[in-house]
Amino acid sequence: MHSSVGVSPVRSPRRVQRVETVVIGGGQAGLAVGQRLMERDLDFLILDAEQRVGDAWRRRWDSLRLFTPARYSALPGMVFPAPPDHYPDKDEVADYLARYAERFDLPVSHGSRVESLGWNGERFVLRAGDRGMEADNVVVATGPFQRPRVPAIAARLDPSIHQLHSSDYRTPFTLPDGPVLVVGAGNSGAQIALELSRFRKVWLAGRDTGHVPRRLLGRDVFDWIWPLATRATVETKLGRRLRRRMQGGDARIGISNRLLTDAGIVRAPRLTGERGGLPVCEGEVLAPRVVIWCTGFEPDFGWIDLPVTDERGFPRQTRGGAAGWPGLHFVGLRFQHRLTSSLLGGVGADAEFTAALVARRCEVGAAA
């Protein structure tokens, strides 16, 4: 039974499109869910804010590569078209997603940014621009990278310092000349710092998140990690421990402290303040021309007009099912159920579980 706490019934427009299931988001999670719904011959539509499948990947920085090899980077039903040990770049991923949508003839409506999701007392109600829709089931598949997180100190830095978030970084050649401070020493920060160090002085600030070697005993490290990671669920002691560990940042894959030092990158401690408009890292004042914030992302579900998030803004869910709202699901969240839930090659398991629940609910509705 649907909860009604904090929810005002939404009056539907006179003319609305009714779809049995709406998937919000046409990235890897939304496409994986779509493929599983298509297998079950269900009525559904994928709403995507982008103009093309894969555009979110195309906008990422030019040299970005997956840290998982191709063998662990496939969605359900279609292998990644590359040698198993190849690390796909961002354009290869974007093209793969586009071919995936074409191969399975997935109904993706582009340029359809969902602005609100509510409940009218009978069905879920969605607004996307001038479109109104009603659905019995909704799958929110907007991914783990939503609103860039930038610390408040950014507003206190000198205006002459060029600042950008990692989501806006493309290439070293679009930045002003001069030294760069990269804030955040995880995988993204370390990769960007290494690229920039070929052309200018770079500080890399932040606590050491640890390092996992690229190869172990002659094999790619994911040959050892992946079987364990797919079994590490929130229902296991190991999974719960790993989820707590991940809250402090992911270990860098294949980027050791020695590699950073050999590249000439100056490691700096955590950014703690500002002095005279300059960043201060635990007492040390730095004078960068550019600051790149590799500080991650925050959830952005404010467009959902239902009480489904906790005090931190994350969905209250069990295996993707929204607490108190049958028919509303999330897919692609970070460690939603498995360590691999938000990864290209891991989202398929959650997509399958969710599609099965949707299919069951549709069967019950049809029989009623």
C-alpha cells in the first residue's frame, strides 16, 4: 500500500500519455533495465535528457578510460566489442551504449528531461517539458553521478584562480597556463593529475585512498576482484564492510604513490582552508592558477515529489525498491545491492531483479 505521508495528490493534465512502465535515464542502468523489460515483452518507455545515447560519456575528459577491462564492461545480452584485456576509453563506451540501444531496438525518447515525479492517487505522474505521463511502474536510472560536489571554500578563493569540477574537465589545453591544484586523490583526481603533470606543475591534495596494483600474479587484478565483488552484497558481512570502506573513497586502481612521485606530482595534504584567497592544505599555502575539484558527486532527487529519500538525499530502498512505494524502483545506485551495482558490467544483475519485479506487478495488474 502506498504511503501518503507528505504527499499531495497530483492533478493529472487533461491529456496524458499512459505507459505501463517508464524508465528515467538512458545511460547504462536505464538501457540494461530496458533490455530486460524488452525480453519480457512489456510496455515501457525510456526517457533520457540527452540528445543521443552515450552523450553523458562523450562529455567526459578526453583521455578517460575504464579501470575495468572489456570482459567486465558489458551490459546484458551484448559483449563489449574489444579484446577482453582492453581498457575502453570514454568514446568506446558511448558508442557501445548507442549500439546496444539500436541492437535491442529500445524505445528511448531523447531530449526528455523529467522535471517531476509524483502520485495522483492511482498512478505515478511524470512531467518532462510539455509532456505529461502516467505510469503504473517507474524505474529511476539516473546513475550515481548527478550533482557535482564542490566544497564551500571554493567561493572564498581569489577570483583570478580558474576553478572547475572534474565533470567539466576535458583536456590540459583548454586550461589557463600555470600550476594546477587537483583536489581529491582518488581515481579521477590521480588520472587527471598524471595527465596534467606532463605539461605543468601539479599538486594533488587529499588523503591517500590506497592503491590496488593493475596486475596481480600475472593477471589483471579484476580477474581476482570481480568474482568476489559480485558476491559482496549488502546482505553479507563482507559487503557491509566494503560499503563502509567505500564511503571514505575508492582505492586507486593501478596508480601507486611511486607513479605519482615519478611524474613530478607534489602530494599535498587535505585542503583545510583559505588564506588571502589562496588554498591552504593543513597549514601549507599554495598558489595555483587552476583548481580542479575531483570531489565527487551528490544525489539529486529533489525532482521526486514523494518522501523517498533520507536526510542525506539518498533513496530509501531495498534492492532498488523504494520504501513504501510499490512500483517505484531505483537502478544504478552506488553499492545499491552489490559492490558492482553502479559499474557498467555490474548493473545487469540489478536490472534483471528489477525487471522481474515489474513483470510480476504487471501480471497482477492485468489479472485484477
